[in-house]
Amino acid sequence: MDAADLDYRARTQSGGIPPHLVSRLLELGHDAAVEYWAHREEWFCAREWARLLGERDQRAEALEVLAPYLATGWWTAVQSTTELLESWGRADEAIALSRARMKAGHPSALEFHARLLARHGHGDEAFRLARPYIDDLAVAAALVEVADAAGRNEEAAALLAALIPADHRCDSPWCCRGLDADTAISLLATIRERQGRLDEAVALLRTRNITSVNGRDQLADLLARHDRIEELRAYAATEGLGHAVQSLAELLELRGDVEGAIGVYQQTDESPGGDPNSAYLLAQLLTRHGRGSEAIDVLRAQAEARNGDDWILHALAEQCHAQGRPAEGLAHLDALAAARGGEEQWDLYWIRLSLIAAHDGVDAAIAQARAHPESGTPYAASHIAELLAGAGRTDEAVAVLERHASPERHQLAGYLIELGRVEDAVRVLHRPVAAPPDPLGTPGCDDEPPF
């Protein structure tokens, strides 16, 4: 086995059996196949088979399955083995294994090892290990976690405060090397909140330049957690990304004030189209409380305001389907298509297929799909196969996909597994993929952001 090859195949989930199909094999009783491939460089089979053996108290056998992967030095195998040992109550062995890999210099090992130490009563050691590397984002986050177990919150806070310049804020994640000022502020605020010093945490978070990460606003979520609703209302009125609005609406819904939550979303923008993200969240809120008709109205207004945006057309179609109103959904999509000039490329056309199937049957949906100019493409075949499989016609779905030289491998393999054709499924997944030519050659390293 080669660590680089294992890592590439695991990260890209290519050239092997992906985790969701391993789970499906086990659900359908193909344990022997999973065991067989676990010993033949199929990492996701090995990981799941080792977990199952552990649950059966066959722990020595579980470690034997992982041993060849572990021997390559591949970090993912080290981490999985460590987590298994920890789950079995063998913390000392887990710590010894992660320490060995940390000393070998893997970049992810230090933060993992520090957290592992802290979970098992070695907070001081974890803190001492992480402290010299606080300018690394991942290690700094681990340091903040282990500081509490070590009783060294103030020391961690002082280290972070020293990294926050008084006169500079990064305007992008790529501005500074190491830990940027906004992340240092975020981590310091986490410590202050943990200490109960909420006013300090709030004041810190108000100095950020980048207010949201991964669709969440830390200040808004902090205010919501501590029921500081008036401050949250004031912040939501000024925060431009809508994430504070979402936190406020979630808090109101949690408190049973559904009308208040609805009103928060409605007030974000009173124009007919409104804010698309808030409108989508509003539709989900309405649906959760049995108000599907209103949800459809909200999404239809969005679709009309942004006619041609596929994500909102998907949301509208899915809502109509979920409410058992396929004819209404088709009428909306037809009107929107007419407003765009009548013709639809496949990336918009296929959205209607599930509605046609619900209203007129799968055969009608397939007939209309095959009448489309792009019906012979692999991507159209994928959607047609999905319709067939959803109707229990899995063998026909396989036939549709097999007509193409480059089918959706995971999809085709999944259908073959459903039919009990496990060897054929694995053969499809192992089929080599030719790398596309690079007309410009291999570029050199570039330190600039990718966009």
C-alpha cells in the first residue's frame, strides 16, 4: 500500500468503494464482500469492518484489518485506529499511537494529540505541546479547547490577545500568514464566553472585519445562547449578510414565538423578491409548522424575481412535490419557462421530472425527458435512471447508465448493489479513469488566493 495513493483515493472517493456504498453493502447483508475488500486496499471497507469487529468484541482482529494501512504512516489510518482504541477504553494505547505519529511530524497530528490528551486528564501536557504553535489556526483552536481542561484559560487569552494588532484587521482570510486577527478575536471571545465574561466577548466580536464563517455569525449565536434578545434584534437590523436574522428567528421559534420568527424573515426585505436566503429559511420555517401553501407562495415570489436561478427552482419544485401539489408546481415552472422564452436547457428542464412523475406517472416523465435535445447525454441519463430506480425499475436504470462510456460510477454501482450484482459494482468503481490532458503544463506553486 502507498500512503499517497490511499490518501488521494479517500479524499476524492475515486477508484474504490465510497463510504455510502460500504454502508449499503452491509445493510443488504453483503458482509463477506466488505470483509474481502477490507483486506485489499479498500480503505472505507477496512474502516467499517474494523468498527464492526470492535462492536463484536473481536478487537484484535479489528486491529489486524487496519494494520497494513497503519504501516504506511497514512495519517487517516492512524487517526481511525486511535479513535477505535479510545472508544474501547484503551486511552493509553491511543495516546501512544498518536504521540508516535506526532513526533514523525504529520501536520494534523499535534492538534489531534493535544485534544486526545486533554480528554484523558493530561490537560497541562496538551497545553504545553500546543502553546509554541499558536500562530497555526488549527493548533490555536485546539489550544483554546484544551486550555479549559488545563485550567489555563487566562494564559491562552493572553497569547491570543498578543496576536490582535490594535491598528490592523485582515480584509480576507489570505491577508496574514498564520493566525489572522479575526480568528484570534473569535477564539479569544470563545474563552471569555466560557469564563462568563459575556460583555467582553460581545465587545471583542464587534471589532471583527469578517463577521461570518460557514454561514454562522458568532456574535449572533452568542447573543442567542444567552437570551440577549434585544441586543440580537438590534444587531440583526444592521448585519448585512442575514446570519443574525437567522439566529434571531431560530431563537424565537425555539421560544414558541413562530409568528415572531416569521416576521423577522419578512422584515429583512419588503421587496417582492426579498432576500433569497431569508426567503428560503422562511419557507422551511413555514413548512415545519404546517403552512405549506404559504411556503410555496414565498418560493414562487423568489423564482419570479430570479427567474432562471436553478437553486430556487429546485426549492419551489421540491416544496410543491412535498405538499402533494405536482400540477401546481408544473404550472409554476411552465410559466417561468415561458417568461424565459420557452426553451430550457437540461440543467433547468430536469427539475420538473419528479413533478411529472408524481402527476402523470414515471413513463410520462421518461418520455418527456427523452424528447429533450440533451436526453442522450450522460448527465441526462443520470436523471432518467434516478426516475426509474425510484419507481423500483432498477434494472432499467442500470441499462440506461450502461449505455454511456462514462456513467455516474457511484450511481451505477449503487444500483448494481441493489440488484445483488456486487462484483459488477466493484468492477465499475475500479474502472480506470484517464486523466484529462493539461494543455498549459503543470503550473508552479502560487501563494495567491484561488479566486
